[in-house]
Amino acid sequence: QKEVEQNSGPLSVPEGAIASLNCTYSDRGSQSFFWYRQYSGKSPELIMFIYSNGDKEDGRFTAQLNKASQYVSLLIRDSQPSDSATYLCAVRRGSNYQLIWGAGTKLIIKP
Amino acid sequence: DAGVTQSPTHLIKTRGQHVTLRCSPISGHKSVSWYQQVLGQGPQFIFQYYEKEERGRGNFPDRFSARQFPNYSSELNVNALLLGDSALYLCASSFDDTLTGYTFGSGTRLTVV
């Protein structure tokens, strides 16, 4: 079992709809959770991070964390073609300084 | 403001050679981390340095080494290159070690032939 798992996709969503991206993690000691977006050939860029159970909203993006279920998700409202990218979930375990990454979900927004 | 700067952007090396990759963090950032990203996979942690001290090392062989200089820039060295070392090498900087302000450079694409 991988430490951080994501559906590789591609996930195809119509423009203007809500895109829902999911990530599960295996280590219950994980404390910090990050969503990054990576365009093809580019480096990852941070979208948002979440520490506490519940929802965290930033513009069109909402991160949801459920530590009991070891599940973190990212919702993108009013999806735009420019949101088409690979979305990477990353997890920090306790005081460890490294991030553990999923393989990413490729999202395609269809005009 | 300049972001995280990595050099070179692309590199082609032969098996068995040595390579040095360089990273300049955002001004004021004291933490630098190195990641390897193979095509189709998420980044894999190699090293983290904070205030010039090694704070973490990933599951990479001793052929990989790094250091951080007094100006917080960093070098990643890889000896005895293997074909499997071909990847995008990413450097990320942050002000401290909480990872909340993690910013990546554009990466160095290393091809080993």
C-alpha cells in the first residue's frame, strides 16, 4: 500500500462544474496536508494546505480533511480550462521534515 | 522578487559521471529541500537543509549528497550516475521548516545516457 494514494485519472469535468479530487493516506500520525498543482513540464505550485478536520476555503478552492477516515479532498468550483493540470496531494508526518507525495490526478476541464 | 532559482535547467550526462545541481532560495528563506520527480510520479524527498544543517534525508543511496552554504543556497551532487537517475530535480525553499510557504524552483531536467 502506498503511503499517499490518488486516482491517476484523467478526470474529465465540464467547464463551470465542480471538480472533486481525492487523496487517502496511510499514516495516522500525519499532521499537515497539501494540495499542489503541476502543469505539464512545470514545477508544482502550492494551492493550499490544511491541518484541522473540516473544510478550508480559498477562492474557488476548498480543501476537506477527515483524519478519522484518513482522507483529504480538493474541490474546485466553477472549473476553468486553465485548471487543467495534474493535482498532487502531499502529506507531512509529525515532525518529519519531508513531504510524502501521491502520484497525482490528471484533471481535464472540457470547454 | 526573484523566486527559487535552479541551474542548469537541462543537463545531459553519461552513465558513471558526476553532476552538481544548484539552487538559490527566495531571499530570506532559510530552508531548502531537494526532490526527485520521475515522469508520471510524485516528487520523492531527497534532502532538507535548514540553517545550513541537514534536517532530513530520504531513501536515496550515498551517491546523492548535498550541502547548504552560508547564503542559504544549496548544491545537490550525484556521483556515478545511473540511467535511473534521469528525472526532474526540484528545489524548494521556505522561510522556516513548517512547509507552509514551500515554493519550488522550475527544476533541473537531468538525462543520463
